[in-house]
Amino acid sequence: MRGGTRLPRAVRLLVVARAVNRLGAFSLSFLTVLITTGFGASAAVAGCVSAAFGVATIPSRLAGGRLADRIGRRRTIVLGLTGCAMAQLGLAAADSLATAVCCAVLLGLVFEIYEPPSQAMIADVVAPDEQVSAYGLLNAALAAAGMGAGLLAAGVGHWDLRRLFVVDAFTCLLCALAVRLFLPADRRVAAAATDQRSSIAPWRDRALLRMLAAGTSFAVVYLQIMITLPLALDHEGLRPADAGLLFTASALTVTAGQPLMRWRRLAALSAPVALTVGHLLLALGLAGYAFAHSLLVYLTSTVVWSVGDLLLVGRAHAVVASLAPPGGTGRYLAVYGTSWGIAGVAAPLAGTQLLEHAGPAGLWSATAFVCLLLAALQPVLVRAAALPGTHDELRSPATELTHGSAH
């Protein structure tokens, strides 16, 4: 950390626990395969089940934010992870398509519950000027664990796809146990604080909604890489499986680049500058995809946009956390996090249509253009979020005085 500061113990324990969970979080990629091969359903049915899961994650995240602010961060994380484990065990034991579909939707309804309290806990215990580093560390740990998850999936998947869901459930329970035993207990909430929290209305905060719109655009672009890159490689005559190599290169870049974020000059970058440069690098990497015809060019472009991702990680979350009034951090982060649920529905539709009608060059050129627009808008968005008149009307004078002293 900058100046030799260490992150609080609670954050470090949370990062380790989430990394353990991420190590087993590979089963979702095989949900459609389980539906088709395990129950004889068509690819169209499997796609509908996957879409239903994606839609269910939106209320899941909102519920996680509300629960985090009402019953506490630790309780909500444990509840969400335990729910995920139960739904995954249900999928592993399902003996009919109807049961599997119900368990998949149930998994979606609990899948995002633990995200808002995890992010809010970091905002609670880390100083504002260190939050970007804390969120970056969490992302790097998840990226590193994701590489191990792929190897674990390759090994376990050779035996039985259902075992993937059992292993994933086990890591969820292990993470929940670690959180319950080692993270600080939730503090009791006074009646006055409860009344104050009930009046928080994040959906009426214009600054938050602007951040949500930008975050959704970013998520749609980012998911194009995750979803359509294998298809684009196939269009170029390369192996779709090479996408795994590119994803690994991205994870390595983000993980290895974490020490660079501690350099004084990088750490001192303001949010508008860091977000602008990050989106520009993302645009440059995606433009490289548009002109790529060899794996080496794809690999180089991947490293470029991953460096941009390194600058972006945590910045937006830190801005959103600073917008939230006392007692509303979980809900504000949850509303912002719905960008990924919305993008999860929009990205496959937009990406496949672009790929079919404009080819890989058109797809990646369009996503690069969106990143350029986001780069141009970031200074305006962040400055608007910081202006004292943009969302103060949603807070009482006493609340604003407390919030101002805290930040």
C-alpha cells in the first residue's frame, strides 16, 4: 500500500475467503451443457434457462444491498453463499429438467446476494484514499483464483459435470464458514438509524443513475470479450479454445500489475484521469482485436486492454461508495452492480447480431468506439458525482453533515 499502509485485517480475510470461493466458481459455465447433455434438452431451451438465471441475478443483487444495510454485512454474505451452495447441490441432484430449471432460477436469485456486502465492507473499513487499492486487491485475487478454477474444472469435469456443482457448493460453504468465524461481527443497528436507512432512495439519486448508465455500457463491452471472443476467433480461422489462453493472459496481467498500482504517480491519479486513461487503453486493445488475424496480435491486444482494466478496477466502486449516505452503501453499490445483470441480458444479443452482420472487425470497432465515448464522458460523470448539489436533495441536513464529516 502507499506509504507502507496495510489494509485492515477484515479486508485481507475477506479477500482470501472470496478467492477460495472463486476457486470453485466454475460450474456456471457448464450450466447449459448440463441442461443439454444431462436432460436431453435442446440448445434453445438451455439458452432460455441461462437467460432466466441472468434475469434473476438482478433482484438478487438488489436484495443483497438492502440486506447488507439492514441485517449487516457478515450475515448477508453468509446467507448468500449458503443459498448458492444449496441451489448448486440441488442442480447436482436434480433428476428432471423441471427440477434443474427451478434450481437454476433459485441459484440466480441468491447468486449476487454476497456481492454488495463484500464491496460495502471494504468501503466501511478502508479510508477513501485507499479504497481503489483495496478493490483492486480483491479483483486481482479473484482473477488469480479464476485461473486455478479453470484447471480444477478441466480435471473434475472429466468425471461428471454434476461434480462441478458439488465442488462449487463446497467452496461456497467453506467461504461462508471463514466469513462467519473470522470477519468482524455485525454491529447492532439503532432504531433511529433504521428509520434513517428506510428513507434512502438510491434510484432517485441522479448522480448514481449516471454512474449506472456508464457502468452498464462498460459491462456490455466487457461481456463481449467474455461471450463473443471465442466466436470471433472461429470467424478468423483460429481455434475458439484459444480464448482460454487470452483470458489467462488477461488474468495474469491484472494480477502481476497490482504492485504497479502502488507507485506514487499511479496511486495519485485522480478518478477522472484514471477512468479516462483506462477506457482509452480498453479502446486501443479492442481496436487491436478488430485488425487481428493472428494469435500473437490477439495476445498483445489482450495485454493492452487488461492494463486499462487494471486502472479501472475499483475506481467506479470508490466513486459510488462516496455518493452513498450513511447506512446506504450496500444499496448504492447494489444498484450500481445491476449494470452487470442488465448487460448479461443485452450483451449476448448485441454481440451475436454485430458478429453476424458486421463480422469480427465490425464488432470490435463498435466496442472500441463505445469505450472512446466512455473515456470522453468520465471527467464529466465523476465531477458531476462530486458536485454538492447533484444528490444532496435526497438527504436530510443531519445526514449530510454526518456524511460530509466521514468523507
